Amino acid sequence: MTPTAEGTPESIGARIQSGVVWKVTSQGTLQASRMIVALVVARLLAPNDWGVAAMVMVVASFATALTDNALGPALVQKADLTEDDKSTVLWINVSIGVLLAAVGTALAGPLADFYGVPAVRPLFIAISLGFFVSCLGITHMALLQRAMDFRKLELRQMAATLVGAAVGIAIALAHLGAWAIVGQQLATALTSTLLLWAFAHWWPRLRFSRESLRSLGGFAGFLFGENLLYQGGSNLGNLLIGRFLGAVALGTYGLATNVILMPITRFVAPLATVFYPAFSRMSDDRERLTDTWLRSTRLIVAVTAPALAGLAVVAPDFVNVVLGSRWSGAIPVICILAWAGLIGSVDGLMGEVVLALNKPRTLFWLTCIWLVGAVVSLAIGLHWGILGVAIGAAVMATINQPFRMYVTTRLLGVPFRRVAGALSGVAMATVLMVVVVFASRQALMAAGVPAVLRLLLLVAIGGLVYVPSCLHYVPEIAFEARRIVARRRPSVPPETLPATTVVSRS
């Protein structure tokens, strides 16, 4: 293959396709390993252990907005990057990491008192150290994302996940309860940071530039606020469930949330790291950006929609066979949250589009609106336990996500119906699959087919119905998937790609 010309649209297009291939490969590997870990740990830990660990992780998630302080994305988005920019961001992150570790340690005791669970204190002290470790890797990860070196990023992620999985299973086998989940998180963070430093080939200098901070801060300020609001709103429900409904309820809701969010967090969110730097480089060509965004979103929904819709139909069999009967309380929550997760997968890349258009203020206000709705739905839903919380989340997703989509299309200058047209074929294939799988499940239950065999048959039936239906309604998907797999990584060094290059549609 002839090397792609430096700075041409094809070079960025090849980088995107290479990134998608690496993401799909790594996420397949990670999904398998994480599923094994989840099954092993779910079998070894009781719902109360999950609940205690969730109490710690809920509060720790609030610190994510501080560790992910938007200076990393600002490094990706800035056209001309200097050594002062990189070193300034790193030392800010180091300072934030030290502060978070100290504050987290100091708050461990009050947090245990808040929940009324003494076991939370040592767990939160341990996870607080992970804040510092995570902050050390932010700058290096941003540099690899800016270079669009997705191979190194994904190798790092796979290695860190496998190390964390091994540590988590080992601790669970030692019957140390909630420490298995916390230990897995710490081992993953430490391995990830070490590999980021090794792969980025950059060492900071003893420099701190106020000018760099000012130039990056304008973009990062609103994004930081958006991250803070999003993390707060996302974890407020778990925080209040743990406080008012107890560890068992939180463990059940937390597991249901993880099952539903897995297709999104393990597939959609990682792809955002591929498309954000690419979107930033095509922001001057709105039509090309729109076309790339819609085609990418359609591919994402083509994977997540059947997974989530199918899970909602087979949830009773999935929970009893895979997780065990003691998790039966999660079944109705999984069914309800499946809808919220499906809507969320459509929203997967909208934030990256808004940021690529240099509109962090708009993203901030969209998150403010979402947060108000989330708080209201949570306040109402808590009266009916975790089922009420799940219903509130699904209702808010149904209202909020179309509004976010409408705002995004207005920024791009395209009609809203163009989005509906891009996704209509996938929606029809998914509905057809749901109808067939639901009818098949009723027939198999009436015939007395055992749950394990029934689950396997339903998964197979769903695939046999969805794949040809999707290819019938959206034949472009097969072509785009083949094109992505067929493209090899370009020989152009990533650091030579200019910030204004756009993606080829060819």
C-alpha cells in the first residue's frame, strides 16, 4: 500500500479507522476478561460486599471530575502545543493528585459515619491513594490521544485491565470481601499510569507557565465544570441509595447499572477518545464533521441497541443463570435501565462534537439542565426504592437526550430529521429482533426448556434475526465495517499531522 501523503484527509481517515480497529479489538478482549472477573467476584461476594464497595466507589467517582480536570482535552484541542503547556498541565495534575489523596484520607472517617458502616474507612483511604496515581497519567494520555497513537493507548488499557483482573480475583479468593473491588481498581490505575509514562516518551521539565495556563484554561474551565456536574449527578443516586436504602439495595442497583452501562462504557466511551481528536481536526468543515458523526453514531447504535434491547427481554434468564438467584432483585431494574442505556448510546459522541466546535460553554449548560432533571427525578423516585430511581432515570433520558441531539444539530446547521433518518434502519431491525426473541422466550418457557439452554437459544435467535435485518435496512453498515477492517495503519508519524486536516469520506 502506498504511504498516505502527509497532511492529507486520507491520513487522518486512516488514523481514525486504525483507532476504531484497535478499540474494537481491545474492547473485545477487555469485555471478555471483565465479564469473567465480574462473574467470579459476583459468585464469591455477597450483595452486602458489593454494597460496601459501591459506597466507596460512589464517593470516589466524585473525585474523577477533579482528576479528569479538562486540561488533558485542552492539550488535545490546542493547535500549537509547547513544552511549557505540557509541563504546566502535568504539575497542576500532580498538585491536584496530592490534594485529593490528602483530603480523601481525612474524609474517610466522616464518610464511614455518614453511611454507618465502619468498613468504609480503610477502603476509602486506600482508594484515595489511587487519585494521586491517576493524576500522574493524565498528561501522558492526552499526548498519546493528540498523536492519535491508539495502538499504545489500547495496549496499555488491555495490560492494565488484565493486571487489575488478576489482583481482584486473587483478593476475592482470599475472602477479603469488598477489598477485591477496591484492589482491582488500584492495580488497574497503577499499571495504566506506569505504561502511559513508558509509551509517551516524554518527561516533564521543571517549568510552570501562567501564560500556558491562561491559554488552556479558557477551554478547560467550562469543561471542568461540566465534568464536575456530570460526575456529581451520575453518582448522586448511588450516594443517596446507600445512605437511605442500605448496602444491599445499593449493591443490587450498582450491579444492575454496571450490566446496563457495560455496552456503553466499554464500547461507546472508549471510541470517544478516537473521534474527539479527529473531530477537532475537521471542525472547519461542518458537512464532513456531520457526516462522520452520524455514520459513527449509527455504527455504535448498531452494536449497543440489540445488546441492550435483547438484555431487557432475557433479563430473568440472564440474572438467574449468569449471576445467580440471589441477584433476582436486579431483574426489573435491568429491564428499566436498558431503555436509558439505549438512549445514552445515541448520545455517545455528541459531547465530542460540541467540544470540537469549541463550544464548551454550551456543553456546560446542557449538563446543568440534565443535572436539574436528574435531581428532581431522583427526589421523586427514592420514595419507591431502587425501582423508582430506575424509572426516574429512564424518564429523564427520554426527555433529555432528544433535546441534546437537537442542540447539537443546530450547532452543526443540519436538520434534526437527518439524525432520525440515519438511525431509523437500525431501530427497525432492533424492534424486529425484540419481537421475535420475546415470542421465542414465551414458547420456550411453555415447552419447559431449562433456563441455561433457553438463554443460549435466545441469544442465537436474536443474532440470526438482527444481523440480516440490520444489513437489509442499513446495507451501508457492512461496507463501512469492511472498510475499517481492511485499512492498515498509515506510515505517517502521528505528530506530523496538522490540526486542520479533515477526514476523507472515501
